[in-house]
Amino acid sequence: MRIASFASSAVLALAAATAGAYEWQPLPEAAPEPADNPTTEEKVTLGRMLYFDPRLSSESTISCFSCHNILEGGDDNRPVSPGVHGQMGTRNAPTVWNSAFLSVQFWDGRAPTLEEQAKGPITNPIEMGMSTHDDAVARVQEIESYQAYFDDAFGDGAAVNLDNIVKAIAAYERTLITPDSAYDRWAKGEQDALTEQQQRGAETFVEVGCVTCHSGPMFNGPQLPIGQGFYMKFPTFTDSPYVAQYGFMEDPGRYEATGNEADRHMWRVPTLRNIAVTGPYFHNGSVADLGAAVRVMAATQLNRELTDAQVADIVAFLNGLTGPFGDKEIPDLPESPLAQE
């Protein structure tokens, strides 16, 4: 699904109609799970190990955790991430926290589920660098002590295969949610959970038009069925000086995945959850400061120049979207064959 960007006049009209009547939505206490991959404690235990295991990469140096650090914001706080052989990626690592609520994965929405997303980095030559998924599976099969965890997660004699590997990783990722931010408590009726400035920032967030794209409990647009993404053109107003300054036109966005000209510079609208701790910002990680990112968005998406007070208030509100990072357990990994000899 593709949703075109709004013209400036439409954005402002919607903002005016919405101001004062916007319904703030807290994050659900549990993430949705697919019928073919229900979340169980045993599956989460296995998935956590695989998430942290660098042996899924060609050099045994890069794991999911390398770029998506759950000890902090679920990313790596770099503009782009290093992979195998010292190579650098081309897009900023999105946070893994609350990714279970997304209807599509990756910046360009090319993966419909967490299971499909987990397959991508393994064979990406810049990221984990395995030649094939079969090579990655063989690496796990060689670690005999993994078998007991697959049996616990999927039943006695369970296959150590790609399907079960990514199901376990996805099951673990569905536990990485932050539903108890100050904003969530405020949205549920705890009026003093946000400061006066943060509440003023919430009003400004609506009034200037941010909610046109960043709505819903995830602040990433309407809740859509899995596999159906909410996309917006970025940048919309290409005459902004920020566009050249930060190189926003260099990456064609979703077009790279689809080859459809209408998808050029279209991007999945990212969540604003925990945004204060997941910088640097945008698909290329080119903006380090959250206040600067707010100014860029106002100029390139709304064709507006915000006052210092408006920026400060919106940033204060965005700080209220940071939730507690509950699961920070680093697992002990099964020993490799050489270590067992």
C-alpha cells in the first residue's frame, strides 16, 4: 500500500481541525503475535540466544545485538552501522524496541513480519555476510548444545532450520516493548505524568501538524494489517536548504525495494517511541540533535519554520515518549564445537 504525502495546505487544514480534539493512545501492554508463531518462554529463551549470537555472521563478529543494542535504545547510536569486513551500511539502524507493533519492517517496508526481517541481515553482504541461509543454519547445527533449546521451543526432535531460527528471534523481539512511558500514563488519565512543558508540547505537536503522519499509539501512523505499510514521501518540500545539507535525496527510499517510480523517496513512517535515546536521526543518520530533527521535519514535511519555544516544547514532549527498557538480560551462549573438545 502506498499513501501519498499531503500538500502543505491539506496538512495545515487537518492540523487545525484536529487541534484540541486529538485522541492520545497509550501503547498496549502486550505485542500482537501471529497464529503460526505464538510467544512462549522457551521460544523467547532460544530467540534471545540467537539474537546475541555472532556466529550467525560469516566472521562470527556481528549479531542482531551489534546494531540493535537492547541495553539502550535498541539501535547503535551511529549514523550507519558497521558490518563484516569493516564495511559500513547505508541506512541508520532502526530501534528494535516496539518493532513488534510495526505492520512492516525496515525503512522501506520490504519485510512484512519480524520473521522475514530476521532473515535479511544474515545474508546481507555488508551486515552479517553469510553466503546463504543454509550456511547460517549449518553453523547453528554444528553447535550441538543448541538442539536442546530447539526441542524445548518447538518440540522434541525439532528441526534446526531457518524457519525455527527466525521464529525464535521474532518471538524474543516481541517481548521488547516499552508500554509505561510518562506519556502512556498521561494518556491513561494520570494528568501530572507529563510536565506542563511536555503537555504544552503535546498541544503544539498536534497544532503544527506532526500528527498528520505520527499518530496512533506508536506515533507512526494508523494501525494497519501486517504487511500493509504506512508510507510518506520524504522530503516533501525539496526546496528546503536542509535537503541538500543532510543529503536527503541521495537514497531513493522504497523505490530501491520495489522498482516502482511512485515509490521514489517514499519511506515507512518511523515510530517516535523512545526517540530521545535513538539518535542520530533520519534514514541516513545525518542529524544528531533532536531539536534540529524537529526543525528539519517542520521545514521539509510541513513547510513551516518553528519558533525556538515551539521546538523546545515539542522536544520536551518527545522526551516523555521514552519508556522503561525492561528486558536487558544478556544470555550465556551454547559453546562452539571447538570449545567443547
